[in-house]
Amino acid sequence: DAIAVGDDPAGTRIWVHIADVARFVAPGGPLDREAARRGCSVYVPGMVTPMLPPRLSSDLCSLRPGADRAAVTVEMVIDGRGEVGETRFSRSLIRSERRLTYGEADTVLGGGSIGDTPMEADIMRIAEVARALRARRMARGALEADSGEPVVRFDGDRVAEMHLEGSTPAHSLVEECMIAANEAVARHLIAKSVPTVFRHHEDPAQSRLESLYEQLDALGVATPPLPEGNLGGPERRAAAAAAGSAVARHLASGGPGGGAIWTLVLRSLRQAHYSATETTHSGLASPAYLHFTSPIRRYPDLLVHRGLLDSLGLDGPGPGATELAEQADHSSATEREASTIERRADDICAAFLLKDRLDAGGW
């Protein structure tokens, strides 16, 4: 959606603007019922099956530079250590100044120019805030993992190319601002005793960690020794984070393995899911986490918006505990189904690409 930056005596003031989907989708109405049934949008190479109609997902709830758009805004003051201080929430009407691609932002972050000096200064300033947020998150024990996302290029009806696209500085900038906004909303709703749907990620199982460390050792990845005995949650979380850091060092020094090694780390973890009661997120080392930033493609985010707006007296009533518990289970299931479809579609594209290459090479 949109990020803005400004001055503040206590650090830097950041605004994270997220499309106000709740303004257009009434609880219990036909749009809402269908969105709840779908649970999320499904993305496969070359197309998407959206959770909500294109009139919303591609127009009214999609930013267009110079056009007014309804948003729900998280406003945060962040100091140089990445500590989030004053926080405010509001319904807003925004007008985006410019739509940047990740490539354009990376150009600026790499020392280049996009021909817009004020915008370039804003990007560099937000990047400083993002680095501070990331440093604080990693210091509290968050897991580092970057397996990349498969990107498919088509030539007509043929698969022309596939490659893994890793996280860039621009991706990290946006990610850190979104994580901070998600945590800020979670803290607010907990403080106000407002029921909501959290994004819960359990600590990894010790057996999985032991297997991971054995695999990394066999692959020549220098990991610290895994503590002996039965490990508690904090120790298991720290061991997973240490493994992720070891893989990052290994790859940064030119070690072999790439995305395959990151896959080993990710497979050692439990799968995150939605919960109406459990607030913690192991991978982020966060005591309170939820999904607020994508209500156009994830139904739990829309429920979070409704609870937040209710807590501010701007809309309501928000969803009740029973509805939240049922929808948390349903959304977790639809998310797993969507992930299965997305992985299957990637596999099919890879198979077509391989067949064409084998045909061209005479098998």
C-alpha cells in the first residue's frame, strides 16, 4: 500500500497506509461471505484468483498515484535503535505521490537516481529506519531465512524461464515497516482487550533442530554446537536463529547450496497459522503478532481491521470471539490449500520448461 516519512524530535515518524477494505465490505454481506469462504487470494504464475472482486482488488483498494484512496493508517515514531514509541491509528484519505517498483527503490538504495531528489531522500531515510528495526528484531532472536520466490517468464503459451528471486534491500525496507505496523496493531488490540486473529508461529521441535544441525554439518555449514539436553522454547528458538545466521554467513562467503540450504532451515520449523488466542510468533521472536497489512488478499487481515476500527470508535461492532476462532481455523486451512496449489503450479511450469529443454537437446 503506501509508506510516508517525516521529522520528529524523538526520531523519525513513519506512516504505513493500508487499503480500507472494511469501508467497502460490510460484515455478513455477500462480498464478505464469499471472501470468508475463500480465505485468501491464490497466486499462480501469470494469474491470480482474487479473494475480492477486481473492482475492489485492482481499483478502489489499489493505490493509484494522484488519486484519493481510503486507508487505515498506522503512525509510528521510531528512534535510532529501532524502538517504536508513540503510535496512533486512524482512518485516512491519502493521495499517493509516486508508485515505485522494487527495482527503482533498489536503484536509489544502491546509489543511483530515479530523477526525483525529494523522493530519493525519503527512500534513504526510510531505509535507515528499516535497518534499525531489523537490527532490533534480529537482536531479540528473530530467524533469518531467504529461500527466494520462483518467478516465471512466459513467451506466448510457453514457459520461457524460471528463476528464484531473493529479497533485496527494497523488499527488506517494506517488510520491516509492515512487521512494525503488524506488531503495533497487535499490541494495541491486546491492551484494549479487543478479540482478534493473531498469526501464531510455534517454536520448532527439538528433533527437527537436531536433524537440521546434522544436515548443515554434512553440507559444510559451520554452525555453533546445539546445546545438549531437553531445550525449552527460548533455547529452541535461539538454536533455529543461530542456524539461519550460519547459513547466511556460509552463502555470503561463497559457500555452495543457495536456496536449497534455506529450504532445509524452513522445513525444520513448524507452520505458522491463525489463532484467536495464541499471540506469539517464534520466527519473528515477537510476543504479539498478527496480519493487518493485506486485507485485500487475506481475510484475517480484514477481521483485524474491523476490530481495530471498533476499538477506535470508528466502526463496529467488531467480530466476536466465536467468529474469530472459527475463521482462524478456516483461514489456516484455505491458506494451506492455496500454498499447495501455488507449489503445484510452480512444479508444472518447471516440468514444461524441463521438457522443452530436453526436447531441444535431444533428450
